Amino acid sequence: MAVSRRDFIKTGVGSACTLAVGSTALAAQTAQSAPVQAHAQVADRMPEIPADKMTPEQKKAADEFLAGRGTPVFGPFVPLLRSPEVMLRAKAMGDYLRYKSVLPPALNEFAILITARHWGQGYEWATHHPIAMKAGLKPEIAQALAEGRRPQGMSADEEMIYEFSIELHQNQCVSDVTYARVLARFNEQGIIDLIGVNGYYTFLAMLLNATRTALPKGATPPLSLFPH
């Protein structure tokens, strides 16, 4: 069934701005009120910086990243390396939100996927979908989210994470009822960690969308774009 822009945004997982696609294809698909399946082939605006082209500050930051993460600079940290201190501070926040949050891993990853879907961010989705599955999120919940539908069969914890994240993204605030539910379950630190993970991955999604960072090697676009 086709998802209109109004209905899609009403579910809380739509983005106000999608990546551009060919105008002819988009017009044809929109006229049929069908999800846009094709993604434009666009150049990465900030690709990897060759080692011999890095400034001393960039080289130092890249080395620190490698020492801390055990892997060279990748994904959103590639464009972030243009501002080495921002990259390292973003890494530090990500280290906490990914590995030390008080939220259980499956719920934390669920919030990340909600954010990725809201922004139509394929790199985030391609990276975190398998992590979410390994952490225990049900495939059908992720599939519904990817299709712009409210997932059915969520646990009480999943439902409150969904409601909190959707309200935050869509309404730019959180209702008293939803706030109280999350507070009672995860306390004030959980509230802050949940806001943090939504905000952090929104920042990365904005960055990845603006710089047109390529998907992980070998990945195909995991999210359909939706018509306006």
C-alpha cells in the first residue's frame, strides 16, 4: 500500500527533506503515490583524505581515533576529520552512547534506527540494522520502521522508546505521559541517554546527508525514499 507524505510523517518516521532523485522518475513515481525506490547516484562531497594530504592536526586525530576504536577513520568520521577536534569530541560522545548507555543495547539500537529512518539515512541504517538484530530487536519491528509503519507487537519497553523518540523527532518535544513512562522505567539518566542517542545520531545523519557520504562498501540502499 502506498504511503502518502502526510501519513508517513504522521507516523513520526518521515523526514521533511529527502535526497534528490531524477526529476522524471520522481514525478512518475509520485503520480502513482508509490514510495520512491531509486536513489540518486551522487558523488561523496568529503571522501577520505589521503594520509599524505592530512594536516598535522588531522593526522594526530586519525591516529587517536585508530588507537581508541581499533579501526581507521570511517563513515561519518571521514567528513568530520575536516575539523579534527569536533571529530574527537563526537567520537567521545559516541563511545558513551554506543557502549555505556544505561539503556539496554536492543532499545538503544532501536532509537538509532528510528533516527536513521526519520532522516532517510542509509549509512546509519546499514550499519546499525545488523547490530540491532544481534542485540535482539525483532526483524519485523525493524521492517515496519523501514516501511514507514508503526511496528506491531512491540514490548512495553520498545513502545515507550518508540513513542519518546517519535515525539521528540516529530513534535520537537515529549508529552507528559510519555516522559513519565520512560522516567519511571529508566530514571533521569535514562531520559538523558535516550535524548542523547536521538540527538547524536541526528547530528550524524545531518552530516552524512549533507556531505553525501557513501554507503558502506558492498551495501545497497537499505531505505526507500518517500514522495512529498
